[in-house]
Amino acid sequence: MKNIFVLFAFSLLMITCKNDPIIIPEFMAPQTDRVVIVEEFTGVRCPNCPKGQRELENLQLRFPGKVVVVGVHSFFLANPLPDSKYDFRTVQAEALNRHLGIAGSKPSAVVNRTEFDLTGVDGLFNGQVDTWAGVVESELEEFSKINLTQGVEYNEATRELSIDVNVITKEDINTKMYINVMITESEIEDPQEDNGVEIEEYEHNHVLREILTTVEGGDDFANSMGQGESITKSFNFTLPPEDGLWRAEHIDVAVFITADIDGERKALQASVAKIIE
Amino acid sequence: MNKIATTFILLFFFTLSSSAQNEAPKKNKGTFSGNLQTQASLFLEDTLIGATNFPQYDSTQISTENWLRLNYSNWGFDFGLRLDAFNKSNLINPNGGSYSAAGIGYWHIHTAQGKFDITLGHIYDVIGTGIIFRSYQERGLFIDNALIGARLEYKLNNDWSIRGYVGKNKFLFGTKAPLVKGGAIEGYIAGKEGSKFSMSPGFGVINRTFDDGTMEELVAVLKNYLEVDRFQPEWEVLAFSLYNTVNFGKFNWYTEAAYKTKDVIFDMNATRSLFSGEQSAGKYVLTPGSVLYSTISYANKGLGISLEGKRTENFIFRSTPFDRFNEGFLNFIPPMNRQSSYRLVARYLPATQELGELAFQADIRYRLNKKWSFLVNMSTISTLDNQRLYQELYTAVTYKKRGKYTLTAGLQFLEYDQGIYQEAGLPIVNTITPYLEFLYKFDRKTSIRSEWQYLNTDEDFGSWVFGLVEVGFAPQWLITIADMYNIDPSPNSPGPTDKKVHYPTVAVSYNYKTHRFSLSYVKQVEGVVCTGGVCRLEPAFSGVRFTLNSTF
């Protein structure tokens, strides 16, 4: 009798009651003025990275005008293939990677510099491509606390580029703010591993070419800003001579503002502009 | 709060340990024991072997991993505590990760009271072979998925017992969010008196319940899937396992059948449709899973025969669908290949394919007399569509001159689908590896051991030679010099293709009572590191390693 009671007690342990049906809501693009920055850590030897790039293109279609992408080629799987014409790695890209931590796998995305908690070890990095859309959507459910605009002027003769970045706050921001200005280049054809096949003329997009601030973000942007306050910062850069890379028509300027919030340096707003429209 | 709890528990243990050591012997002072494992790595960049491009090499960093385990038993209770400390460790992420943290990595309180056996805290346990549940620690792969909660076992009678668990799986210094419950009933049935028959049946159940956070993340993923790829996830999953060992004279037959109800897993072979119109490899799916596993062995005098078979389908069982690599394991599926300690023989190891695998292994050993013994091992692993992934034929002949020397020689033929086990697009690797090991004992204390292996292949990094000489002065000293030499490099080899690269190792280890110190200079080629079918690709390493193992 006692044994039957014990068996019954153990069986009770197995009884579960969480059966609420899960409804998957229909997708609706969030109505927001926010733009997210996605820093994708990638490499030409990374066989799964084209999957990441496809997903980012998918997200840019899914959330039109709301996703700015920077492709960071650094550390493992990023060294050129034997047939590569270019080495996309830069000292700044690796410094940025080191600043943010090291991705456990590639492709890996940092979305709005926001902690990614699914596994608990990745810190900012999200190596699960299928979850990127949900993370981006979640960030877009908030409105931006600032208006961020950039004016870009490019002199084709001298290849001089000047960028004026203006921030106007929509509410008080009582924390230190940083500015990040990155030059990216798209439509670069060069080999890429793609799920076991080397694609000789793979189109690399949003490749990080230069960071005009420090990799940590320009720390002299603002210690705090009151509602309606405006700050403009200017940056100048001369494009290196064209050598297959640095084709002005494929150069973008990605700008984003970060701020220290709850112990994290999160992105508030992002913007991207082509230097030649 | 965590620091206060840590301090309190530490004070408790140190008080116990000092009282255990100082009190008069006639008092019931209990028993205190412990173990310390420390390992430190100094990273020295070597671009020639590909030990570069990680932050550790930029600034010649030192990483350390430390585990201090303390045990105390008294008053009918066992207390266990383990302090874990990591400094810039790349163990969790060999690709340049740097993990620093310290704290209590394990604790338990255990007592056996009459028919009850009760444990609170971190629980390591296994049901059957682990197909539906195994919580364990494998430090080399940074796996520690102890169930943090309670375990209750009740002896129904002398032959039967039932146990249950409830808790959450450990992860680093926290837990995974989903709740895990389960248990098993196991017994022993003897044949009639004088019979050679007996059997040990068992039945286990594990239930995992998603937490709200995991479900919200899952819904966020599925919301962004197109209709064609969507499904309705479920909170609960149940995994059942029925297992039995039959002993009949010289035969031993183990069978296990496991089934998992519909669970959300990431199927890398599935295809997802994107909003852009493109297709993307891999997606989350809702599917049941199953494993059938059996092994039968026969042993008689000098002959031992073992046959194993396993069929696995969609049996990824983790805390959350987002766990990857070696994170969040709830179970362990036994591997189906021979484990080898020879460097080149073990260069290509197959990780268990949880999505789908059909595997067989045969192992035949024969000892002709006191001098000669023979071994043949065959294993083959394929997908459920009969695409072969792995095949090995391993032979060994051993000649032993008692008390003087032992000579072992053999040959390995291997086929290994590197594209599946390591990185998509890599070729099928075919190798032939002859090997020789010679152990000579000068006297009871002094010995010399030597290994020679040659791995022949046209794929991967090409062909290798490995040589090792190890001199032992028992019980204290062991000095090892080894070199793995890329004698016929392929275009994929690290460094220039015309350069034949050496990967030397020089190691010294010293034993003092129950303490073992080891210092080694290592150049290690990139490769797969496996423990029991759980594997990961480790990058090349160049540097110095120190390890300390101390038991007290």
C-alpha cells in the first residue's frame, strides 16, 4: 500500500498543467520613427555568413528604412581566401570587435548594442540568425528619444567627404551620450564561402571600411541633453584612391548615437546616407 | 545577496574542515575531503600554424580555470561545495572568447534516511544511457548542466527503486529558465535459483516546461516567419525511455527505446522562405523525436565480441530551442565510434548527429595467450537517407612480454565527412593510419614509452607523422617529448603550402603524494575535440599550459 502511495506521489510530479494555447500574432511593421543599427560580425571564410547577409536584406525589406547594417570583418573566419582580391579586415574592425566582446560564432549580430539574453553567454552577440527579426522588431516597438539627421557632402574631385550630424532630443536625456560614425562600402565582388561552396563573385555589402570616431564612440558628444536641445558635430574624411575598393558611388555613412542606460551603452537612434545619391 | 550567501557557505565549510582536523579523535568529527584542479594557458602567437587572430594572442594573455571541490560528511549528511573561478578563459568559446567570473559552481546536501535518499542542490544523474536525461560535468568542453533542485529516491524493496527530480539546469553561475521534472523506476529481476538469467529493466520520464521568456522569444521568431514556415509551439515536452539489460550466461544485452513528444528544435537541414523571396538554410520546427539503441556483448575466456546499433531521429533535447553548441544539454546520446588515445588515430572524430543518424559498431577482441592479443573494431555512421558520414576499421595486435615490454601495432582505415562534422563544403576525408606503441620497463620504477603514427590523406591538411617519447620515473616524474609533423601538407594546411610544419609538445609532470603538477609547451593543430560523442572544433593553439590536480 505504501509503495502504491509512493508511485502515485511520483506520478503526480509528472502532471503538468501549462497548456495555454500559443497564438502567433500576424506580423505588422511597428509604427515608429526609430532606426536600429545592426553590426554584423562576418567573414569571407564563414560558410553560414551569407545566410546572415540574406537575413539582413530580408529585414531591410521587412522593416523599410528602419535597419542600418554595418558588416564587420574581424578575427576568425575573416582572413582572405586564396582567391580573394581584398582583405576586409581592418585594425579598427578588430578593435571594435574587441571592444564589444568576441562572438562565439559567425554570423553574429549586435542589434542596437543591446544585451542578448537567450543563452546568457553571448553578451551583445546574437549568433542565431532566425532570432534577429524578433530582436529588431522589439527594438522598433519603441519610439526614438532623439531626432538624428546627417548632412553629407562629397567632393568628387578631391574625394573629400564632410558629414554634419545633428541631434535634437525629444526628451531629457540625463546620461552620457556618444556618437559613432562609420563608413561602409557595398557591391564589392570578391570570393565568399557559402554553405560549402566558394562563390567567386559574391556581392559583399555594408562592409565596414573606416570608423571616424573612436571605436568606443566619440566620448565628447554630450554629458546630458535637455529636451529640445540640439548638438551638431562635423566630421571630415578623404576617401583613399580607388583601387577596386573605395568606389564613392557604393559608399555609405552610418551614424548612430549611443548612451549609457542601465549599465549598458545602448543605441538610441541610427541613420544612414549615401555619399552620392 | 549572492556574496553574502557565498561567504556564509564558505565560513560553514571552513569551520567544518577545521573542526574535522582539530577535534579530538574520539568525537564524531566527520570526514572532510576535497579536490583542486587548476589550469592556466599562456598564449604565444604563431601565425604559421594559425594560432593567431584571437585577442588572446594580441597581448600574450594568460587564462586560468579553477575548480575547488570540498566535501564534508557527518550526522548522516553529505555536504558538497565547489568553487569555480575563470579568468579570461576561452574554454567556453575557443574562438577568442574571454570569460571571467567566480563563484559557487556547485553545492549539495544529501542524506539517506531509511528507504529514502534525498539530495538538494546540484544533481548529477543519468536515466538509462542518458538518452532522455543526463546531467554531468565535462570540464574540457565546458559542459556542466547539473540539475539545480531536488532529487528523491525511494527503495520500493531490495530490487526496485523509484526516483524523481525537479529543478532547472545549471548554466555558468545561473540556471536555464525552463523547469525540468522527471524520474525513473529501475529494478532487478533474477532468474530461478541456479539460473544464468537476470535482467535490469527501467523506465524513465522527463518533462520540460518552457518559461514565459523562452516562449516570448519563440513567438517573436515565429511571428517573423512566413505563414508557410509557422507552427504553434507547445509549452510542454515529454521524453520517455524504456530500457533493459538482460544477462544470460556469457551474453549481456542492453536495449533502450526513447521517444520525445513534439518539441521545438532548430533543423539546419530545413529551408525557410524569406520575405525577400529567397530561401534560407535552417529553421525552427516542431517535431517529435526518437532513439533506438542496443548493444549486445559476449565474453568467453579470451574472446570478447560486442555489437552496437543506434538510430536517432530529431532528438535534440535542450533547455531551450536557442541553446547551441555545448549549451543547455538535457541529455546525452551515446557515441558509436571507438575512443582512441592515439593522436592521429583520434584526429577525426564524429560528433553525435542528433537530427538523424544510423550507426553500427562491432568490436572483437581475442587473447590468444598471455603474450598475444588482437582487436578489430568497425563502425559506420550514416544519415537516415543512407548517406555515409563516417566509417572506421581499426585493428590492433599486442605482444606482451610480462614485466618487460609491451608492443602494440595496428592500422586504421577511416572515412570522415568533414563537411558534416566540421564545416559545410569540406570534403570527405579518407585516411590510412598505421601506428606503433612500445612500452619498455627498465625496472619497476623506470620506463620508456614511444608512439609512432603516420596518417596518410590527400584531404584536409594532408598527411602527418606523429612521434612521442615518454620517460617515466614512477611515481614522481613523467617527461614527454612529442611532435606532430605535417609531412605532406595540402593547400588547406595552415601556413605556406610548401612548408612542412612541426607541432611540438614538451611536457613534464610531477606527482607528489596526491598532487600532480604538469607544465607543457604546446603547439596544437586545429581539430575536433570530442568527449563521448560531444564535440567541438578547437582552433590551433600555441603556448604554455600548466595544470594542477590536487586531492586532499
